[in-house]
Amino acid sequence: MSTIMPVPVHASSPGEARTRRTRVVVVAWGIVWASFMVPVVRAGIAQGSSGVWGAVSAVVSCVCLYAACSLSVRRVRRGLAWPSRLSLSLIVVGALTATGAALGVGSPGLQLVVFLAVVLAFSLPWQAATGPIAILTGALFLVPRMAPSWSASEDAWIALLGAGGACVFGRYIMEQQRVAHILEQRTHELEINEERNRMARDMHDILGHSLTVIALKTELATRLVDTASDQARAELIEVQSLARSALADVRSAVNSYRELSLTGELARAANVLTSAGIRADLPLTVEAVDPELRELFAWVVREGVTNIVRHAHASRCRVSLTADSIEIIDDGVGIDSPNGVADGHGLEGLRQRCQDNGANLTIEAPSSGSGTVLRASTRRLSSRLTHDATD
């Protein structure tokens, strides 16, 4: 029989996912800007030699503003509030050539003023960008009304106000997301430090007294070994008992640290699945689960989600909880696929853990025919409730 070798799936980190989304946004902006530039270039070429220079200025302005916008979006993603020198230089060149395009092409060239407002919205902090955008909106409102030849663009200020306002709001959202991410990181670091401090306090409380007594008794036994050997022997026996007791206390503390939290594992599963591009449908509370089963179900969540991310090629994962069961369903390749679920060491260990806790672990295909269902259930709770009702 041939051995099924699961193909691991690379789970993207949150940073890689953000970089990928930024690239998609930048490419989409480039396509939109290029489509808006086509009428401007056509209008310039149709006007002859003077219009050609305006069309060239429009192209140069569009390229510079697009590059400045792309650089600014990347800087905002990295948490940098103000544009770089290169971005400022590109904005200045883009603004000057936009003026040349408007003079050479006419009213169609005012489209570049809208682009300039978009770039300013992403390049400057949202509080600083509102002023320049308001000035550009006023200029675009007045110029067509003061120059009759540009009357065809008298409504361009509406497009500028809408695009500029939307981009300012987008920049505000990006800044808030960045702040929220920083606060989340700091909260996580504080939780880690608190856990370290708790472990240090526990180890001090467990070992401090025992080691102090052991040191005193060994010192006493050393002095008594020549004059009162029987008493020295009794002291050493007591030291041995204290050492064993301290070792048992340390092992008990370490085992309590190793216990999993069902709530924590569900939160971890949400992060892992989201990073892997898998839609997570997870319960919001674990109150319905028997407290005696929560640690076991936490192990089921950890192993099930790990297998989904590594092997399932799934797009969705759903976790359902009841008082005495847990069910993890995905829409991946399924158990019959060559790349599907295989009984590895993780599942073997989980099955043994379920057996030790009086639960049954099953792996099967869902009714839809695609994907996998991992289910752990026990009748211990229902049997206990029945027994209580009988009593």
C-alpha cells in the first residue's frame, strides 16, 4: 500500500496579507487612472501641436501623481504619517505638469486636479489634507465660471470633492487600523509579561520556602554528621522528603500551565484561519460546554484547525459546540483525496486523549460530499444528568 503524503499549505502571515492587498489596490488605481487619462490625451492630440504638449504634460503628471500615491499608501501601511522627499518631489512635478496640461488641453485637463486631490488625501494626515483639498475644490468651482471656454467642466468640483473626501476618509480608516494594530500588539505583550510575572511568583512561592528549609537542614546535618550521626541522618531524610515535595509541586504547576483554554484556542483559530485566507465561523461563547470537557475540546480545536490549514485547501471552516460535543467542518479536499486527511501522530494523540476522557473521535465526510467533519462527543454529561434526575 502506498503511503499518503499530505501536501503542506503555506499560511500567509498578516503582514504578507496586508502587502498583497496593498498591491491589488495600487494596480486597481493604476487601471482606473489610465482609463480616465485616455479622453484627456485624445482631446490634446485632436487640438494639434499645442494640444500635443498638453497631452504629454498630462501623461507626465498622471505618472508622477500615481507614483506618489503608490509610495504614500505604502508609507501609511508602515505607520509613517508624512510623505517622503521623493513623494513630495513627485507631487510638485505632478502639480506643475497638471497646470500645463490644463492650459494645453483645456477643460478635460482639469481631471488631473482630481488626481492631485486624491494624492494629497493619501500623502498627508487627514487633518492636514482637508485644507488643500478645500482650496482645490474652490478653484475648480470658480475657474469654469470665470472662463466661459471651460464651462463644460463646471461640475468637475463635485467629482473632486467626492473623490477627495472619500480618500481622506480612507486615510483616516488606515490610520485607525494602524493604531488598533499597535494597541493589540501592546496588549499582547502586556499579557505575556503578566504571565511571566505570574510564573515567577508561582515558582518563588513553590520553591522559595522549600529550598530555604533544605539549605538550613543540610547545613545542620553537616555539623551533626560527626557528633550525632543519627540526628544528621534524620535531618537528611527530611531534606529528601522536602525535595520530593518541592519537585511534585513544580510538576503540578507546570502541568497547570500546559492546560489549554477553549476560549483561547478559538481566538487563536480565528487568527490562524484568517491569516490562511479561510473564512472562520466560530462560536462566540463556550458557556454551553461542560467545564470538564473544555480542555479536551480545546485540544480538538487546535488539532482540527492545524490540519485544515495544512492539508484541507479549504475556503471555510465552521466550529459548533454543544454541552457534550464539538464539531469542526471544512469544505476542503476531503478525506478521500490524495492530499486529504491522514491519520498522523497529531490525530492519533488526539484520539488517545479522547479515549482517556471517555469521548469518541470520528472523522467523516459531510452530507454535501466535499470537505471533512471532525467530531468529538461523549455521553458522560448526559449520563450524569440522567443519574441526577433519577436520584
